[in-house]
Amino acid sequence: MSNDKLAIPRRDAEAALEAYDTGPVLFIRPGAGTANPAVIVVTKKGQYFLKLRNPRYSSRGQLTFDHEVIRRLHQAGLPVTPPVRTRNGSRWLQWDRDVYELYPLIEGDDHVPGNVEQIRAAGAVLGGIHRRTESLDPGDGKRPVRLHAPSAILRGLRWAFEEARRTGDGNAETRIRELMDVAEGLSRRLPDAAYWALPQCIIHGDYHPANLKFSGSDVVGVFDFDWVGRGPRMVDLADGVLFFGGERSLPTEAGDIVALTQSFNLRQEWIGAFGAGYGAHIAPQPQELKALPDLLRCRWMFCRVDAMERKVAPEEKLSYLLQDITEPLLQIDALEGWLTSGEWLRQG
């Protein structure tokens, strides 16, 4: 494979690995990722995942925070693997303005959509992460940030509305106006004060099938802790419901933003399996369950708006934003009573 098809050119990967005791590089192949360029490196001493971290979250404080969480979860016996240390003992490599992380490559299989045993295991692992981080203090290097905020959704929708108006697309204007009404309702029902009043722990922040590996029905790896931080634990549970409980046409592959943000049909059996696994570790409080449907709406709408802003070509932004975006919102409406009752956390 030629260098220009690798997210990290071979010469850069080889140069970075000189800081590690991994032995000579034998082979390099692409690695998945939507925000961080990555490659898989095969050396005489084993296989590794080399990631070039996004500058948005690569300060020393952020790196220290993330790696301390990973270290503590690994110590607790969860399927989380710390990064390989450099020859001088650092958990990351600072090279000019670039920051690299190197992880042992964990062998495992992708999630099989609808496999309820895998879904239950994914819920149980998330519950274990939350249970073990309730009182964890990794330091103050990473300030708490609200994820999937209605204000961010509204900002993107307002841009899209003006773009539809500029191009004379009346149908898009009408649909975007309806989405703006939904987002404005989210702002009223779940303002920052209510969001931060929800029970907190250290959350993963991006808990979906592309960030897990399985062996049979067991989770053998949880990856991509770039969004880890202190926040409401229901944010992660919303990810679990949407990404493990939703039936999709395309597999959710890391690095494929269209697949990751495609529309879906919520399956109660799958949601119940995830809830049963999670509920074996954590019993969400009534206030959390009450907020969950709105957190689901925030997460889904943010997926589309954020990807529209950052990942999609200008001429495709409006069509991408609006494609089948309403159906999941209607399904959340239909399941709201069931979700807030907590019944799905005790299904089996």
C-alpha cells in the first residue's frame, strides 16, 4: 500500500516508533478513526495501533486525565488497555506539534447487530465503568464540558435554515424549522443547570459498537477515550440505547461518518438487553430516567448537525442533515413512557 493511502505516512509512523521498544516495522496498514488519523503497525515484537491525536484534545492536562482513567479502569479488571510507554517512560509521544499514542492491538470481532448477548455484555461493561468511576478523581486537566448541547444543535440548524433560504429550498426550510422547534424545546426542558444536576461519574463520551471489540458474547476491548470526562452517566446510557438498540442498514464502522450517523429503528428487545446489563451495576434514579428521552434526542440531532458542519461536503450538507432524521425522533416519542419507567432496565 502506498504512503498516500495511509492516514499516517509510513515514514512518519516509522519515525514515531523509534521512540518505542517495538522492534523494526514489518508492515503498516490503515487503522479506523473519524477524528484521529491512525494506522496498524506490525513489528517483530507484535501488532500495535498508532494514533495521531486530534489537536483539539491533546494538551498535557487532557492527556494526563485520559490516561489516568484508562489506567484505573485497567487496574479494575475492565477490558481497557493502557498505551505503550515510550523508551523514556511517557504514555504519549510529543513530536513537534504532533502527539502520538501507541496501543497494543487487541484482537477481537466487531459487534454483530442484534446479538442480544453482546448487547447485554456492552451494557454490563458500561455499568462497570460507571460504578468504578463514581468517586474517581483523575485531576483537573480536563474541564467538564456539556456534550450534545441543544445550543450547539441550534447553531447548526440556524446555519442550515439560512442556507436553505439562500438556495430557495422551501421544503428544507420547513423541515429545518420543525427541527429547530424540537431543539428549542430541549433547551427549555434540559438547560445546563438541569443537565449538571444529574448524577455524574467519569463517562466514556462516545460509547458505540465501533469502539468495542468482542470475542463471542464477551467484550474484550473498549477504545477511544478521547471524550472521557466527568459528566452525567445518562449521556453514556443514551449512546448505548441509540447505537446498540437501533437497527441500521449499514454496519457502524469506525471511520465511516455516514454509517455512524445513519438513521435507525429502535428495537425494544435490544434496548432491554443493554438495560439489563447496565442495570446489574447501576440503578438509575427517576430524575435520570426522566431526562433520558431528551438526552436521546440531543444525541441523535447532534450526530447529524456536528457531522454536517465538520465532515460533509458543502453541496451535500442539507440533504445529509435531513435524510431520515425525523423517524428516530418519532420513535423516541413513542417509547418515552417505557424508557422513563425504567422497566427496560429489568427485562432480563
